[in-house]
Amino acid sequence: MADRNLYALHASICQTLAHPKRLEAIERLREGEMSVTDLAEALDISQPNLSQHLTLMRQKGIVTTRREGLNVHYRLASPKIVKACDLMREVLVEHLEAGAALARA
């Protein structure tokens, strides 16, 4: 039963990460904390739209927040999030390269 709960949680986190802007936000946050304003500008997305994405990511424990006056700053909850995204990207690149090699053959 514990395994099923873990699988359900894993699937929930993967669903949360299954959006290009959320992955791009993770990429930007890998360098460190950013204000929501700076992050919205870097991602070329409206602040309300970004806030919806970040709220979901915060609920799932992917990012954490720090308030400074009127500004909210976001950072990744764990450096392992970056490692997981990097590993998945490596798998995707290998897959694309294998497909390209097959097409050339």
C-alpha cells in the first residue's frame, strides 16, 4: 500500500512538472532565488499566470517562498529537483539522437 501511495505522489509531481513554463522556471531557479517579478520577466509570462504555476509548484513542494516587504521570492525546495530534470533531459537527448541516427541510416 505504501508503494501505491508513493507511485501516486510520484505521478502527481510528474504531472506538475509536465508544463514547459514550469520546467523553464526550474531552469531559471537553478541559479538561485528570484522574485516573482524578475522570474516573470525572464520567462516572458504575465505575473498572474506565473503565480498560478508557482502556487501549484509550491503546493507540491517543488519551490519554497520568502516574503520581503511586498516582494515574494521563490527558490527550489531541493537541489535534487535540478538533478532529476537534468537526468530526464539527458534521456530525451539520447532518444532524439537515436532517432536521428536511425533516420540517417
